[in-house]
Amino acid sequence: MEPLDLRQRSIRTLAWLGDVEFEREVRRRLVARGDYPTDRLDALRALVVCAESQAALLETIEPALDEDELGVVRRARNTSPRSSGRSQRNVRAYRAATALEALVAHWFHGREGGEERFAALLVPEIEAAIDAAIARAGARIRRG
């Protein structure tokens, strides 16, 4: 697929698109671990795709980002949340999650070689987050 010109898109559009790609990757990696009940897969997926987990992932990879990638992250972090009912901690996590999702869209749809950057920087962290989610779930995943 030819890269899209995402410079003219709103950061929310980028984050929306990145959210789809990020969740797809998490789902693929969960399924690769075995055939498990879908309710269990959904519970584990939710632990990895939540704002707090995405914020932690961004914090981990941020030192390795180049200037172009950091520009996307800065732009997304400066986006105000849609709801004012969030606590200050949740607003920070939401903004960081939005930044990660926008970065994922940038990698998958706006940058030549972006999928390789995604694979190098974020895939190992997603795998570690899945391991942590399984451990947090407190029980061995049962096959379905």
C-alpha cells in the first residue's frame, strides 16, 4: 500500500487509524500464543491496549525515536482530551496513548520503512506487555 499523506490529517484521525493497527497487532500476537476462549483473549487484549499500558509502552520506546517520530508524538500529546471528566493522571495517560496510536499510524501509513521501525521498537515491548498481562491475569490461560 502506498503511504498516505498524513501531514494534512488531524492528530485524532492519526490516532484513530493507529488504534486499529495497534489493536490488530496485539490480537495477532495473542492468538499466536494458542487457541484460547475469546473472553479470555478479550480480557488480555484490554490489559495491553488500555491507555495506561500504551503510555508505558511509549515511555519505554521514546528514547529511541528520531526527530520525525518525536514530532508526531509531541503533536499528539498536545491534543486536548475529548472528555473533561478524567483525572489528571488519566489525562496524561490518555495523551500518551493518543501519541502512541498516532505514531503507529505514522509508521504503518505515513513513513517509508515505518513497519520495520514498528517491528524493531514496539513489537518486543508489545510481547513483554502481553507477558505481563498474562501474569497479571493471575491464572494460566486455558485452551478453548
